[in-house]
Amino acid sequence: MPDERLIDILKPADTPPVSDPIGETNRLLGSNESFLRKAGEASRVCLVVGSCGSRQLAAELCLEVLRRVPNPQGSATVLCTEESPRLEADSVGGVRVLNHSNTAQTASIAAVDSQFTPEVDCDFVNADLRVLIGELRPHAFLKYSGVCDLIFPYLGSEASTRKQLSGRPLSSAEALHEERLQIARSFDNTYVIGFALGLDLQPVKIVFDTVDSGLVSLELTINELTARDVTKRSDIIVMSAGGAPFDTTLARAAETFPVGVEALKRDGALIVSAECQGGHGAGQFYDWSAEHKEPRYLESRLRHHFSYEGCLASVLARTLQTHRVYLVSTIPDHYVENVFGMRAAQTVNGALQSAQRALGSDSTISVIPNASRVTPRLRDTVKQ
């Protein structure tokens, strides 16, 4: 990539990591008298693990919590979610470790004022004390994701998870995030060990608090860490969706596309690297894309029949109206080009060369190494 054409590399702020994350967690746990009292009284404890940056950190954080629990081997359960590293019982003091699946036994949650009935893993529902462990990060559609999603949808049944995503009159995708927070608030005796991960996936801030207070504190840090000023839009954006689990399917990778588009000129080229080992993913994302309808038609349909997967398809269709989108993935070219309307490429360099041939060798370029952890912020002079 020619340096003279490179405008920017958009990545999180280079914030120093917490020097001793386990020591800091120990301090936070030990200073929370309400938690210590409840931990000493609880007969059933459930820890839920999300994305933590590393298996070692996830295990050590679990151990710090379990140290406060009498007889953890007889009372505690560690639930791993689809985002968490795989943990074994011997890495967390010999307590029971389960990998939640959307076919696990669940119970309905009646306390939520919602137009659907969420169903959540029974091991979590039946616990006296609950601790969520994981990172918070920005999300182009939901506003935030990560630890805020651990109860729902990550501990949800397949049926109720699908129900939340479609078939109901919702105003926007962000309404899903608010609904998930409402589900989390419905559980008492629930705490969060939450953190923001920096450039090297080490915690730059750790909080321990109730769900609402913990997330509010983390949101301020996430906004400072991930919001990056864009002084000039580029002709070409080269970006990675962020690797697993953020690019396990095309639908999941498509959640990061608006990050690149925000810093891209109209009629520019977006080059996305996403493995998509699980294929195209969500059914309605495929179905809506395969219709090849005008974006305005899809947007009108969303107003009457919200579908999160349809929302992804609609945004992709709108992007394709004004930009070239190159996808470097394992998905067969036929699906990339004939179903989703993008341009398939074998390598990022190959896609870049094609884009430069179409737009000119003097095209400006910006790079986004991990689109799941950055939020481009246009300055007023750029918006005009």
C-alpha cells in the first residue's frame, strides 16, 4: 500500500492497560460489602463468561469471584457463552462448567414489560447470586454489545432469541439493546465484572458493580477509547471485521460495514476481510438480500415488520447503491456476487488493485484493522 495515499489508520486510542487487572478486581470485589454479604449467603451461584480477551484472564476473574463463595464446588456454576473462551473445570477451581447452547433448558421471564417472552438458561434463573464477566464494546447497530448481551440473547433459548429479532413493531435496532438491558435489570442480585479492552486486548478499565451502574461507567470509557476523529473521507477503506467471533458469518460481519462506510467517500470502495467460516448466516439476511429489492422498499418493510436480519440486508443494499464493496472471505463467489451483490476477491491486495483500477491509482486509502472496536467520528468540516 503506497504510504503517500494512506490518510489514516483508524484504531482504538493507545490507552495504557491496567497494570494488575486481577489485583484491581480483587480490590473491587473486596470493597463491595453488599456483594460480599450476598456471596456468603448464596446457595446457588452462577458466573456467566463472555469475551475476555484471553482464556487466562477469564479463568482468573472467575477464581477471584469464587474465592468469596463458601463451598464453590458444591454451589457454583460457570456458564460459557458463544463469545467466551472455552474453560475447563480445573482452570476455575473444579466447579461445574457448562457451555450454554440455545437448546439448553430455559425458563420464561415474566417480569419484563415486552412484546415477547424471553427464555433464559435455568442455571442462571435459579441462582441466588449472579456475576457477568466480559468486555463492553461499541456496536454499529445496537450502540453497545458484549457483557450487556450475556443474559439475553447469549443465555436465551433459540425460539425467544429469534422472536426478539423479528416480527414485532420496533422503532430501531437500538431498541433491541434497550430491551436486553431491561431483561438484565429484571434479575436481582446480579453484578458485572466489566472491562474495556485496549489495542492489545488487555483491560484498560475494570469495573465491578450492579448491571446499570457498571455499564454506565464503562460506556464513558468505551466512547473515549473507540471514537476516532475522521478529518477526511477516503476513496478506499480497507478493513477487517475483527476476526472470530465477529466474522463467523457474513451476517455477523455485516454488522461492522457501517463503520467503514462512515469514513468513506460516496462512490468509494469498501474492502472487507471476513473469514465467514459459518457461511452467510442468518436466514432472513439471506432471504432479503436474495430478493434484490430497492433499499427504499426494504426500509418501508422494516417500518411495518421489523427484522434485525432484514435491517442488515437493507443497510447492505443501501451501501451497494453508492459504493463498491469487495469481500475477501471463504464464501463461494456465486453467493457473494449473485445473492449479496458484492464483489468477491481472493486477497485484500487483489481487491485493492481492482479498486485502484476502477477509482484511479491516486485514490486515497484508510485502514481499519478491527472494525468491531472503533467508531469513526466525522468532524463538522468533513460532514459539510
